[in-house]
Amino acid sequence: MSVIMKLFIFQIVFICFAAMNIQAAITTQQSVLTILDSKATTDQDELTTFLVELNERESGLELSLQFELKDEEIQTIPDALVEPGGNFSLYLDGINIHRQFYSGTMVATSHVLPFSIIPDGMHTLHCELRTSTGTLLDQKISFILTTSPTIEVEMTKDGSGLFDPMVGLGFIDKESEVAGHLEVHVDERPLAIVPIAQTVNNKKFLLSELLKKKLPIASLPQGSHLLRLLAQGSNGSKTIRYLQFTVNATPELEVIRDEDGQLKEIKAFFVKSSEGFSGALNIYYRQSVILSKRSQEKQLSVNREDIISALKEHNYLVPDEQISFVISVNSANGVEEWQEVIFR
């Protein structure tokens, strides 16, 4: 048995063993490579070995090449002092992507095509080898590559009831520092484009953690909205996921009194805005605003002393009898709540 055949048999055994271990470790991973056709385009009867195979690996597609000349073919070389050799080239869809020279009468090698250089779809890989005798050998492999990223979403709500889903992104590229990108749109308006590093690839994070900011829920109008997640791999493959969510950013008002019924404090609660003010509180007396207060936080308060100071500032006497104030609270998305509050 020739040395090249021993190497070939060893490689096959090693690949089978490795494949079993990969399957045990990654039970949910699906194959991204589909071989459509593999055929030689020249007569290879004069060769003891010419084998070309394409296999899926974690880092890309691996082309394995096995080649050996017959002894009688070697004797036809004119200059016995010059070691025989040749070269082989790889073409992807007609474009040369690799060229390598070899010496001797045999080749046992492999070359990995990273996923980042192969877009999804149907392709043809052409392996062309020139022997030391000048014979040109080639083999074409037609295949389909499907490397669309995966998007897993788990609906969650934080303590304030905000929409912030848990998102898991899976990209096929395990070699590049940036595995892919995530584009986020809200109601078809772009919100952010973020690179997904390998430390994030195939792991789950809150969407706000990936974006490094909260979704602008507080500024969205009341009602249903649509979140669009687009994951794009380094080779251009894309996956899109839509999520519908509801915004209810209605502000709330709480009036606090003491045991005698006297007004102590007025509190307003809002959905916290990621940018700008979360909401405002206005106090009307005799149809005029005597006190206005805004907050960037999700809560603000006005106490009894604030109201008395506002009355004096607007040249109103502090009444001995009970009077009515009108309170309005306004959230960042324009929703208003109005309420009468008795002051005594």
C-alpha cells in the first residue's frame, strides 16, 4: 500500500472520529453545506490517486486534496536531477482564491475557505492541478451554502414592566473578531447597528445590554409597535425577526395626606425615558399654572411647602378654607392625565 493511501485512510478515520465528537458536543447544529455534484472533467486513468473532497468545518469549508503519480509516469521526466513537481489552484465561481506549488510526486493537503468569503447560495468550486508531466487535472464540486444566523428571543419584563427581550444570536463565523452585526428597527425606523463579538456569539443577553441603551419605550405613542431584528453574518447572510409589543406609558398620580386630611405631598410616576425628560407635573390655580416641574427620572414629587411657596410667588394668599387645584401630569410620549386635588 502506497504512503499516500495510508495517509488518506488515516485522514478518513480521523475525520469520522472528529465528526462523532462534534455531533456529541453540538447536538442542535445543522449542516450548512449541501453537495450537489462532484465530478472530474479529465481522464484520470493514468493516476494512482486524485481525490478532491469538500467538507464542513467550524472555521469554514475544507477542501482536501490527495494526489500521486504512477512510477512509470515519473520516468518520463527528462531531467532526473530536477525534483518533479507542479501546482494546483482553487477557483470559487470562476475567481481564483488559492494557488500553491508542490514538489515531488504526491500531494496530501487541505485548504480552508472561511465562511466570511462565501455568500449563501449555490456555488461551484473548481480544483485544477497540473502534474510534473504537464497533465492538467481538474474537478468541479457544486454545492449550496446556507449559513443564515439564528435569532432566539425570550420575552421578559423588568420590574417596571418595560419591554426588554432576551436575545440570543448565533453566527457561523467562529474565527473573526466580529462574528456579525445586529440591526434594530422600531416601527421601521432605524435605532442602532451593533457589532456582535465572539464573546456574545451564541449567548443570550437582554436587548438593552447588546445595544448599550434602553429601548425608547417612553417616547413611543400609546398602542402596538413592531421591533425588527436583523442579524447579518460576515458573508452577507441575513435573518430577520419581528416582535410586536405594546406601549402603555400613562402617567400615574398619587396624593398623600396626613391623619387630619391635610395635603402633604403629590407624587407623579412615569415610564423612564432613555433620553430627555420622562414627564412633567403642572399645578393650576384659577386656570393659571402656578407650579411646573419636570423630571428625567421615573418619579417626581411636590410637597405642601412647594405649593405654599408657589401661591405666594404668584401673589395669592394662602387660604384658610379648602380650595381646588387642577393637576396635570404629562408623560414623554404626550399622554396627559388630569385630576382635581383639594388643598386644605
